[in-house]
Amino acid sequence: MLRVGIVDDHQIVRAGFKEMLGDAVQLRIVFEAGSGEEALSALREQECDVMLLDLSLPGQSGMDVLRIVRQRFPDVSVLVLSGFPEERYALSMIRNGAGGYICKDCERDELIKAIQTVAAKRRYVSAKTAELLAEEMLGGGVSSPHESLSEREMQVFLRLAKGESVSDIADTLNLSVKTISTYRTRLLEKLELASNAELAAYAVRNGLLME
């Protein structure tokens, strides 16, 4: 019996997936959470094999939660269940430790297969993600500049793009203001941009802002 946690800030979405998985005899929903903080609290109290994780969460983002789960709960496999299409975040999330990435409009059988795959400590790669990986390996795809960002750079980038100050980001990520400023400088160089406003515009153009 696989123990599954569902993390999404919309109660109706959690209820939908809970109902979708309710009659799967090999799965048991052990908790649901509406924020990253709630999810991490639940993991401290409840054993879990697979966590279904939305990227767009209040407070700590899904990317923040993934990083913490990898560090503190290494036995928990994370399956990113997102409203964003694969080309936006799939490769980045898998590179940074997610067991797989699947869109919320997936079919029930695909979701169950993905949960079973990541629970077995294997990567679940959808057909679209496999296509993106193949294009990357063969050099056939045109990579966007943000795809080369590290996990931490992506965290800082998205927060800057949403208008958060350097000091607020430093507090949230438990880093120094100097370190965040260094990340900001590096981001502007890598993305060939000149200001926070241009970072925000880039994020909007590429559909990267998480509401």
C-alpha cells in the first residue's frame, strides 16, 4: 500500500485528486495540505511514500518545498503535479530532484502509473517530457536561457520577477542579502537583462510566473 500526500492550495483540486485516487486499492491518501508549510508539517508527523506537489503555492513555492523535502525527507518521492505544461518546468524540476512531472489534466491511469513509478525510485517521464529530453540530447531543440538556471537561481529569479525585494528573499530563503544580490547579478548576466523590470517581463513572456 503506497502512502500518498496531496499538496495544492485549491481545496477543490485536492478533493478532485483524492476522489480520482479513492478507489485505487494500492494507494492510500495519508494527508492533504494547502501550503508548503502545511506539507512539511504533515511530513514530520505522517509517513509518506509519494507526495503530489503543485508548484504554485502560497508562501513557500513548490520549488522551495521540493528542495527541503530532498534535504530532510530523502525517502519521500516527489511527483510534481502542475497546471503548467511540461515545456515550462518539467526538465528543470526533474534535474533538481523531482521523481516526475505530470500535468493536472492527466488521465487517472497515467497518474497512478506515475505514482507507482516514482515510489519505486524511478523517474516518471511523460511522452511530452521524453520528447523535450530527446530534443535536448540531440541538440534539436532551442533552449530558453532560463532552462540553464540552477535550482537556487530559479528560486531567486521567480521571486524577483514577482516583485519581492532582495532583503525579503534573503529572509525567506535564509540567505544573506549579499548572497541574493550576487544571485541577482548572475541572473541578469545569464538572461542578458538589465533590471528587475526586465526579469519580470521575461517571466511573463515565458509563462513562468506562478500565481
